[in-house]
Amino acid sequence: MSKAKTVNPFEHLPEDKLKIIRRDYEKGKYRSESFESHLKSLHEDDLIPEEVLDIIESRNSDKGETKTLRELLQELNEL
């Protein structure tokens, strides 16, 4: 039985979304040797572009957002 060939949706992303994934790939420590193999790996892991972009956005929004209890209380007192 032959394996059905599936289209990798990562290969057909608009350039702006591809840039986001490429930047994350260049900053991260991934097992893939090239960006193209990284995209193939994402597809083989059954991820879809929207999921990957959500993960990247979530990871990027968390950076620098951790505040201490004292900082949170100060912000509340300023309101």
C-alpha cells in the first residue's frame, strides 16, 4: 500500500507569517539543520501553521511580563 502524499501547509504560508516562524527558528534551538527541514518537521508532528504561530506569539508575549507581587500591588495602588 502506498502512502498518500500530503501537502505541507507551511510551504504555502504568506511571507509575513513565514518570517515569524523563521525568526523563531533562528532564535531557538531546534533539532532541524535547516529552516526547510524545520517546516517539514512541524508538519510531520501534525502541527498546523495557526497552532505554531499561536505558540510563538504566546512565548513572545510572556517574555518580560513576569512581575513581582510588590510591582503588582504598586500598580494597583496607582489606580
